[in-house]
Amino acid sequence: MLSSRLYYRFKPYLPWRLRMAARRVLARVQRRRSTQTWPINELAGRLPAGWPGWPDGKKFALVFTHDVEGVSGVAKCRQLMQLEQQLGFRSSFNFIPEGEYHVTAELRNELAHNGFEVGVHDLRHDGKLYWRREEFPENARSINGYLKDWHASGFRSGFMLHDRECLNDLEIEYDASTFDTDPFEPQPEGVNTIFPFWVPRPGGGGYVELPYTLPQDSTMFLVLQETSPEIWKRKLDWIVRRGGMALVNIHPDYLSFGGKKTEASEYPAALYEQFLNYIQENYRGQYWNALPREVARWYRKTCAPGADRPRAEAAAVPDESQTEIVRKNSLQGKRAAIVLYSYYATDPRPRREAEALQRAGMEVEVICLRPSPDSPWRQNLNGIEVFQMPLKRRRAGKLVYIAQYAWFLTCAFFVVSTRNFSRRYRLVHVHNMPDFLVFSALLARALGAKVILDLHDPMPELFRSIYGLPENHFIVRWLKKMERRSIAFADLVLTPNLAFKELFTSRSCGPGKIETVMNSPETTIFDPRKYPPGNGHPVADKPFVLMYHGLIVERHGLDLAIQAVAQLRTRIPGLRLHMYGEPTDYSKKIEAQVQELQLEGIVYSHGFKPLVEIAKDISKIDLGLIPNRLSSFTQINFPTRIFEYLAMHKPVLVPGTKGIRDYFHDDEILFFEAGNVADLAAKIEWAYQHPAELQNVMARGLEIYERNNWNAEEKRLVKLVTALIGDR
């Protein structure tokens, strides 16, 4: 920030060409470093939980915005408006209230009369808007005055600077000062989403954040000196596939109309026109071309209902809705820290729960591992602040695991404690493993925060399963002792299934302290309506497709599944097994086994894929496999993958273990004897020969899933948190 302040202090005295030359040199370095995250960051394409889809079934939203920076930009507004009108588009023009120009009421009214929008762009556009927090309330009063006079509802800071605490003072429906990914901006931390999201205000209310998701024209054509809109086209195609919001920011100042560039700071308007024609030619009828305020109002009404509803109006709604509003208000503006020894962006349970608390009105921060050295220490993911510790998780021996856990505990304790002094967390939600990570909340708890320990897995049983340890091994005894002490420290314990709950209550706590919140998949991702019907009933000229996805580790029994496939390849024509998961040391054993059994062309390994791709591939299969070996851990585990297959209306073959039988009877899912290759092969063959009966079993299992889907589990989680910390 110091370098940015120095830059903006001396910027008025530096020639444009000198500034641009420096930016281009720096941009070349930034571009090389950001090839994995710019212009496309795959993480930004995740569907938000509970996403309802765009209005009228449109594939994606298309939003055009224009920041007018100087006198030349004002002079070009009408030309730009006419260009977009001719091609059937509408946009928003953002003007600087106290900049080098004066925007007339005549121009603003003309834009509004033609169906365009007017927004407020910063105050003076000098890079100093957020320099002094104590002065911002005065700036906010000025900005709010212009918002009212111009009948504007949206705001964008100059240079895409953003400060959420300051923005709470603005009377806006939406802010557009962020982006999904853009390493070339002064604040390069993106929000990593191509969807709008809700930003709650302390004390109630909030606004919609609309990140731009296509690179700015100034970056494209002036800094990077691109000569075509190909990057826009490629990014747009990706956004369309993800069903997101394509929001682009065009500066009229930099457009050169008439086919000639007259200034070094211009680029041909024909490049923008080419992009508009590309949209029309390839996606006509598939997009919702909305003004920013229309997107914000739709999102507020559809995705954040009751967020600002007056008390009198709330009192008139039915009892169930009123309960939800009271629940939201009791958590509104309260702060929560979430701690996990994992990568937040790719760990489904912590991410689902964090977003659930955010939707309930809480301000959520996450302390987690950093996935790569290039990842920033701090970034915003879908409205949640994520702090990534400088430690990469490595699969190793027992003592190495414990050493890594201890170092992360130290880092998490420091971050939670220091931020708690200014943030005053009401909740610290800690995910195991390890259990003792809960002590990162030691100081926060002493200062009044409530602590939830989320026990994904029982560590003693998991370590026994991984390393073959006997029950009386000193590490197993130590892990049980840490489990008891960690649970005693927490105010509430969560765990994902009944068998885990029974285990923890039998040795570490009473049943009143622990609750279940199941690992149900996100309904917006695992939605069979998004994909055409898959293979369905097998026929002679079509493959019979099996699928496994998850960790590639020995306890999950993939080698048993491959042995079963080897037995069945002559009895089931077209038999195929597709495996998905990040490669591990165990993967080498699997590859060797496939070669030894000559199963190339029958067994396929696809590596890691994001959940969106997993859901799509599930839609194409005949039977999901969970071929677990029997161990002290798998006996009581309930794999989330069961619900992922059922959510996509696909049958699944599972081991007959306690953790699964707690939820399913024999006629509700297809069981095999865990660890028994012959029985596994027999049940696969039965599934092939009896497609109608298999579908009936799946339909009954689907009813179990629907009673425990994430919509229901999210309400349960919010209810538990409200009871723990909410106002009574």
C-alpha cells in the first residue's frame, strides 16, 4: 500500500508515456506469473450454493459498464451509446462527480431516456479515496449526495480500490469495484467468482457486489497491447459454459472512433464492436443483457430475500418465513473465523458451511493452507476473506504429519488471536484434522467467542487404518487423549454421521454436546436437470460404465475394484471403469495392476477434476462404486460420494458397513461385503443384468438422500449456530 500511495501522490507529475512504459514492463512479469489464474481462474467458475439460475432460463448474464475518466470520455459517450444501441445492447455509464469534467444533467437524462444507467465513479478519481479512514464519512456524505441527485444506485471506486468497511457508509444497491481475477490492478486480490454475491453490513442490510469478469479494455489494449479481442472471446466462452456473469468495463476515453487512432492512449473502437458482434453471432437469445442495477435488484430479491426487510413487513409474512428472517437477523453482522488444515477453495464441507453462515448474515473469515507459493496470503472468495498460511500439506509419515499440524496450529493461533482484537469474533469454527487445532481459538474463547469443533473424521481410527497401528499403540492412545481434551474445550461439536457421533459420545463427551450435520453435496452442482440422461439401461452395443471418484488410497479398495473388473470383462460386454482422483503413491500400484491384468482400454484414470466436472461425468455412467476395504475407519465412515451419485439419480454399490447401514436398508441401496472381491464382482454383474430392479433400488435410496440434502442440512447448521451465539 505504501508504494501505491507514493504512486498516486506523484502520478499527476509523471508523463503518461512514462507511466504506461513502466506498467507494461511490470505487466509482462505479472502475466508470466499468473498463467494459471489469468485471464481464467477455474476456481472462479464454481456455482454458488443455492444458485437459482438466471431469469427466464438464460445461460448467462451480460453486463456492460463504462467508466468515464476525462473530458474526452464525456465527448464520446453518445457515440458509444449509439454503437451499443445499434447492436441491441444496454450499459451503464459511471461518471466522476468531482473530477476534471462536469457531467450535465442533459447527458445523464439522455442516457436514462434511452434505457441506459448512470452510476457514480469514485469521488475525485485520484487514488486517495480510502487514505484516511477518519475522513471517509465526509467523502461518503458527498458520494451519497451525488447518488441521490443522479438517481444512481451503484458505485465503483477509482483504480478498482476497495475497502469494505468504508463502503458500508455508502447508500448503494451495488458496488462494482472488484473482479474475479486481475493481477494487474493495485489491489490484485480477486474475489474468485464470476457470480454476484451479497455483502452484509454490520447491524443489518447490505449490498450486492458485481465483480467484473472480463479484462478491462485499458489492460487489454493499452497495457498488454493486444491487437484483437480474442482474450475476451475465450473468457466469455468459458463464462458461458459455467453459467456466470460476463461483466466488462470499457472506458470511452480510450476508444478511437472513425477508424483512426489519434492518441497513444487510444485503441480502435472496432475491436469492441468485433466483440459485440461475436456475442450476437454466437449467443443470440442465450444471454440476459441487464443493467447493473437490474442484476443487483434481481439478486437481492431472489438470492438474498428478507435481507433489508422492514420489521413491519416481516411481521406480516407466514410463520416459517418469519422464523428464517429472525434467524438471519440474530446472526446479522456477527463475525466468525473458520480454521482448517486444508485448502479452502477445494474442501467442500468447510466451504459449504462458511457460505451458509455468510448467507445467514455473518461476516466470515477463513484461515487455511496456501495451495501454492504463487497464491496470495489473503484473497476474497465469493465474499469470504481467506488467509492462507505459508505451508503446503504433504502426505508423509506419522511424525511428519504431527509436525505439520503443530506448525499450522501456531500460525492459526497467531492469526485468530491478532485479528480477534480488532474483529471480535463471536464464533470460531475449527475443522479437524487435527483435533487439537481447536486450541487456535484459545485467546478468542477467553475473550468471549464460542467455539465449534467440526470432527470430519475420528483421528485414532483413521491413523490405525492408514498405518496399520494396533489399538494400544502409543500414538493411538495419545490421539484419543487429544480428542477428549479438544472436545472438552469446544462449546459445540459437529460430526457428519451417526456412527461417528456414537463413537465420540462413547469415549469423549455426552450426547448433548455433539450434533450431526451431514456431508451432503451442493444441490446446485449435483443437479441432474443440468445434464442430458446418461447411459441408463445397458444394451448390447453400448458400454456398461462404472465410476469411482475420491482419494486414491489403499483403504478405498480400488485394487479390489480392478480385480472385480478383470473377472467380469468376458461376462459384461463393453465393461468400463473410470477413476477420478489426485494421483498418490498408491496410484502407481493401481497403474501397475491395470497393466499386469491387461485392462488398458477397459480401466481409465482421469486424475483430479473439480466437482462440477465430476457431476457432469456421473450423469453418463451406469453404476457408481465405493469399493472400500474393511477397517476400523471405513466400518463407521459414511462416504459423501454415496449422496453425490444418488443426487444425480445414479445407483451406487457400497460396502455393508455400520456407517452406511445406519441410513440405508437392503432394499434402498446395493450392498456388497466389504473387502470381498467375489461378492463385489457378483453385485456388479447383478446390476448389469437387472437394470429395472436396480433403478427401483436407486429410487428408494434417492428418498433417503432427499431427506438429508444440503438444503436441509444448511438450515440445521444455521439453527445450531443461532442457538449457540444468536441473540435470544
